[in-house]
Amino acid sequence: MEDDSSSKYLVSKLLGLHTPFYRLRTLNKLFSLDSSLIYVKYEGINPTGTHKDRAARAHVARAIQLGRDTITVGTCGNYGAAISYFARLAGVRAVIFVPRSYENSRVDEIKRNGARVVFVDGTYEEAVMLSSRAAKANEWYDANPGNSTDQVSFEAYSSIAWEIIRDLGDAPFAVGVPVGNGTTLVGIYEGFRRAYREGLATRVPRLIAGTTSLGNQIAVSWSKGSTTPIPLSPSYVRETPINEPLVSYVSFNAEEALRAIYDTNGRVYAFSDEEMLEMSLMLKAVERIPVLPASVASLLALKSFIKEEEVDGSLVAVITGRWRKIKQ
Ligand SMILES: Cc1ncc(COP(=O)(O)O)c(C=O)c1O
């Protein structure tokens, strides 16, 4: 394996970020898993605390390659923090569109990173659309999901799959992913698919999406058995400080995410804020892993999956974000 092009590709994927991989010893017992093992791919140690750093770093690099001096994104916090952090490191200007209602510590962090913050009187989806429009008008690099630079994000998130394969020795039976736009899930899927094609894994895992029960386009489309995104109105969703990374009336990569879920015989499960909060507190208490509550939708999804399906191999939940106090 050492000298072929596949292993060179794998090695190149593994340079740079490599986040921890933990076995959940106590939760394994609580989930009553006998022969299968459950692991966490923990993205909280990334420079700004979430997996968004993977995509942000790649987009800033691409912006530089294309000779763009400004990068823009619409965000509810985490992605904007990541883009502004890597833009500052690289000396690229960042213009971050944020819904006014999201004024929080993440926005302060974006400003401290030297980015220009444009407050939008509207939703996250509107902030993304305004940011994309500004990119076109000003020839800025557009790092938003749902446009021609998507492949950069998918490629960046595919490194999560490669790292899991390296740590586990093969692809797991199923992977749980927290889902908002679906970008992360699609990237992870592409990584596993490529590893399988190149003979570096014996299977493509079943992709299990976890999201909020208060409105997500991928979850709604899935629950209605649709393979294409079902349009939702903004009033369909209810956003809270806990579910904001997951809630969406437009999931900008819904089409690709649904394809990945259907292709792998995956599932989508949706959870209340209380369920996510409770699981995040449990992870912190019994496994000593500090997390952002929304990200444990992945683990909750695997828990639901185990109840419904026969499991044949390891399970991995992608958990992201460091713990921070939620203002009520
Ligand atoms: C912590 C966290 N988890 C999950 C997600 C959802 O990721 P995606 O939009 O790629 O589905 C986000 C998105 O911002 C996030 O910040």
C-alpha cells in the first residue's frame, strides 16, 4: 500500500488537521452495545472549536490561489468565526454577513479577527444570499454553501472520513453527522466513497443524519420520502440558541445530502433542544468531552438508529464545537 497513488492521496489528506478519535466506554454500556463499539470524532480542538475550520482553511487557500483579496460568507456564527480566523492568518479581507438577531460572542470573535461584519435584518438564509450577491458584485471569493465553490467544502470535510479510516483501520458501519445545510455530511460521504473506490476501506458507511425537530429541510424532505428537497417557508422553522447551527428552511446542500443518505441506506433523525442539551451534559459528565449541544444530534441519531436496525460493526459520531454557556 505504501507506494501507490492511493496511499499518497491518503497521506496528503492527513497532513495538517487531525482531530481526536475517542472510544465512548461508558456510553457504550448505556447504549447496550455488546459487539459493536461507539466512537466520537471530536472536532472541538480545531482552532475556532468546530469542524467549520476545515472548510474555512480550504476556502481561504482557494481565494488566494484565485487572486481574490476578499472572502465573504453568511453565517450564524461558527463558520464566520472560522473564515475570519483563517482570513486574518492569510492576510485576506473578510466580510461576514450575520443576521442581526445573532449578535453574540461568536460575532465579537469575528470582529476581533478583523473582519467587517454586515448585519442583516433577516434570516440566516437571507444573510447567505446577500453575501453571495455581494461576492458577485464585488468579485469577492464566495465561501457560502450552495454555489460553485461547494466542492472546496466537500473536499475539506472529506478529510474527516480519511482520518476515521486511519484511526479505525477501516470505514465504520455507520457514521452520525450533525446536519444543517448538509455540507459536512456530503463531504464525509465523498471521502468514504473515494476511500472505498481506492481500496482503502471495505465499505461506505451508512450515513445517519441528526438534526433539530424544529425545522430542517433535509429532515422534512426525508420524512416525506422525497429524494429531492421539499420547499419550506421561513415560518416552518423555529430557531433557538441551541438549535441554530441545524435549523434551516433552506438547507443549501440538501440535494447532495439527500443523495448521500439514500445512496448509503442512511437515516435522518430529529431531536428537541432538551434532548440535545441532556446528551451534551451526559457526554461532559461521563466521558469528559465538552461539546456544543447541537452537535450531539449525531450521537442521538446513532442511538435511535441502533434501536431500529441491526448493527454490524463500529459506529462513529462526529461531534463538534466546544462547550459554551447558552444564554437563556
Ligand atoms: C457546530 C455545528 N454543527 C453542525 C453544523 C451543520 O453543518 P452543515 O451546515 O454542514 O450541515 C454546523 C453548521 O454551522 C455547526 O456549526
